[in-house]
Amino acid sequence: MTQQTTGARRAELGARWLWPLLLGSLVGAAAASLLVGASDLSDPELRTTLLRLRSARLAAACLAGAALAAGGVVVQGLFRNPLASPSILGTTAGASLGGQLALVAAPTLGLTVLSPELLVPMGCLLGGGASLAVLLGLLRLTDDLLVLVLTGFILSSLFLSISGLLTSLAQDDWSLGRAVVAFSLGGVSGVGWRTVRLAAPLVGVGAVACWGWGRSLDLLLSGEEEARSLGLEVEPVRRWAATWVSVLVAGAVAVGGNVSFVGLVVPHALRPFAGVTHRRLLPAAAVGGAAFVALCDVLTRLLPARGEVPLGVVTGLIGAPVFLGLLLRARRAEVDGG
Amino acid sequence: MVDLRASGVTLRRRGRVVLRAVDLHARAGRLTAILGPNGAGKSSLLRCLGALLPFEGQVRAGDAEVRRMDARRRARTLAFVPQRSELRAALGVREVVAQGRFAHGGGGHEAIERALEEAGATALAGRRFTALSVGEQQRVLLARALATEAPVLLLDEPTAALDVHHALKTFALLQRLAAAGRTLVTVVHDLAFARRFADDALLLAEGEVVCAGAVEEVVAPGPVGEVYGVAMQEAAEVRFEELTP
């Protein structure tokens, strides 16, 4: 009875306060993102330029956060595992490698027609797409979920190794080496509106498509056999969900590089309040992820460091202990019979 | 009213024959029990009937071959109730029952409430599925199957985790559902329950049909002795009845 009351009270409180809190956090993070920085907004000559640069940066942070958190919700549903993250499919590493390749190859091949602002995101898309193509190719041969996970793991390992090789090759050129390392650590500081405009449709379409698959993903929570018996064609759902998550991840990496823990922590933290059904959790996670990454980006400017602390470092520093705390709380609830 | 007919159902898994040329006729308005010792292939046969496993042979629900139906039509025709759900996420009971409406494109508030009531799960509706006892979860899974409004129900040992009181209630409910015109096929472990509540039965041993027909002919000393290696004494029956409050 107590459990029931606690659960019902939490659900009721969640339903009442979740969205005001999420939207409040997003507005607060956005305001801080626009107002906080090394340069002063009081100078009327600089204000317009600074606000334009910071708003592009804010948009990039929101896009990356929303995409990774929404992707996390879908992947966790797809694998029926709240500890899964979008990187499990290997597309994060693929997109990241694509971005790094674009950075390195552009000066080597003399690709000056497109600016790095467009080349890097396009590299991310191609990298993520290539990784997805391998994954889907294998899914045609077998529908085993374990094969999907192992393939994602192998692809990630392969791409990370190639990324490491590229990083060491790029060290010959100091500025290129620095750019490659900065990209792999994640960040939105140099992102302009052109990149945002390129990634925004991917994230928007990806998020809406994932929301559309929400009911099907809800059925998969009961396992494949039950889902099939309830009228679900499991294989297409799995293929499309993997595709749209990859699109989201490619969009996120294109604007933010490697930003860790967002897809893992945000859905996990919101699930007790928003519920587990995908059509409720996904929008909440998208807004929560946007607010979280925007706030972390503000922290990159405030933490004591030479220049800015990389965004991926800040999300990791916050995400890892928060995630550990959530895990311990869930474990305690399990032991208490909650 | 939909009859379910299986003919020549053969199932191979990892090179082993699990079912060999099984025929079954489950009639509308009757409760058909699938019986047999452990490893006889009872649950596998039930899954073949629901097209949840790939098999050779034919299974027809009415005029339609179940594997030729699209997934949603099949779910509106045959509802499957597993022994235990794999659901570990914190879904509410009403949300779980609403999954039964997926094949109808959602909605169906009245059907959900009716299913909860029929399965005796209305009092559980405000709770979380994972917080329920195994027996309560079983009632919710039955409600989900009823919410599909499928004329054929396939149940995998629906009373395996239930005490005698809840087992009696469940079989009484299954009898009522059959009497209302549904076709019920259930895997049963307890021969006494099968004899008392089922109309027809099919006895499997090592993936082959040993005996099929009216339950009195199947759960009889001959076939039971042959398959289980036990002597069946009909006179020694201990009978439980539900107490009326």
C-alpha cells in the first residue's frame, strides 16, 4: 500500500511539475548561455556579434543534447536496458571518425570549396551513415539482438582505433592536431549557424520519427515474443529505430563532437517522473537533454582552466557521478522492494 | 466463432525435432488442453499455433492460414498469454492492458475496462505491473489478451504460479470465456485440473501426439499410464471448490 501510495504520489508530482521544471531549466540555461562568457555584453558594439555567436552556440548545445537524450530513450527501449546508450550502435564513433577524417583530409586534399564549418558535419553524417549501413547489412542476415550489440561494439572499437591513428598523424601540424583533439573531446564553442542549420533538420526529423515509433517501442519492452503476439512486426521496428537513432547521433556529433553521458543519464533521470512510455519520455528527455548540455556548456566557460574546458569533459564529470547516484538509488529501491 | 486447426506441424530447433507432424482441432466454444510431461513440446506447439515460431505444416484460424495473416490481423485473431511476462519496465497495469489494443490502432477504452473486469484485474488497474505478485501479473496478462478481442486465446500454463484458490478462479474464467464462444487452447500441467475444466485434450510425448479427443478419453488410465508411467486412480480424487462469501 505504501509502495503504491509513493508511486502514485511520485507520478502525480511528476505529471504536475516535470514540464514546468524542464522548460524552466531550459529557459534558465539559455539565458545563462547568452549572458555568461569571457567578453562583456555591456559594450554596445560587441553585443550584437557576441549574442549572435552565443545564440548559435546555444542552439548547437540544445540540438546535441536533445538528439543524444532522445537517442538514449530509443536505444534503451530497443535493448530493454536502461544502461544502454546511443553509442552502443557504433554510429557515435562512426560519425566522430567521419568528422575527424573531414578535418584531416580537407587540407591534405586541398578541399577549399567547402568551409570546415560544413565539411566536418558532412563528414559526421557520412561516417554515421557508413556505420549504419554496415549495421543494417548485418541485421539483414540475422535478427539477433546480441549480434547487433556486438557489431556496434566492434564498429566502435574499430572507429576509435582509426580515430586514434588519425589523431597521432595530425600532430605533425600543431593547429590541425589541436582541432582534431578538441573535436574528439566534444564542444560547441566554434559552431556557427551554418552548421546548426545543417544539423537541425536531422535532429528534428530524427526526433519526430522516433516519437512516431513510440507505441511500437513500448511493445518491445515486453520482449520480442510478446510484442509479436500483440501484432508488432519486430524487424522493421528494430531497423528503423536503429536508423533514426543514427541520424540523431550524426546530427549531435556534427554540432557537438563527442559529448559523453547525455544519452545515458538524461533518460535515466527522467524516467521515474515522465514514465516509461516512449511518447511521454522522449519529448521530456529531448528538452531535458537540451537544458543539460546548454548548462554544461555554460560551465565550460566558468570552470578555471586555460581557455575553455571541453564540453565532453564537463558532461562526463557531471554525468558519471549522477549516473552512479541514480544506479545506487535504483538498486536501493529494488532491495527495499520498491 | 473461429475454429483452430493444425495439421502436420513439425518444428525443428538446432537440428532436433521438437514436434513431429502434430494435428490438432480446437473448436470454438470449447476449452482444449495441451498435456504432456516436461519437454514434450507443449509450449512449442502453442507458439507454433500463434505463428510465434517458424514451423512446417499448416495452422488455420477459420479459413485463414495464420502465417499468411499480417501481424496485426493475426493479433486480432489469436491472443497469446505467456506463462511469465518479460516486461521489467515500470508500466502501469492499464498501460499493459492497453497494449492489447495495438493491433486495433490503439484506443478502445471500453474494451480495456471490460477486459480488466473479465480478468478480475480492475482493482489492480492503478498499480505498477512490476510491483504485482506473479498471480496478479497473470491476471493482467490475461486482461491484455482479452483486450485484443481475439476469438482464439492461447495460454501457456496460466495457473503455473497460482495457488489453488486463484487457479480455480482462473479455470472458471476460462470456462466462461469458452462458453461465450471463444476458442481456448491452454497448456496444462495438472491433469486433475485438465480433466475437470477442459472439454478436449491433446496428449504429447516427445513431440508426437499420443492421444487426442474428449478430455475423458485422453486423461484416462491408459494414455496417462503410457506417457507418464503412473497409475491413475479416478476414485481417489480430492476436489476443491471455491467458497462463496
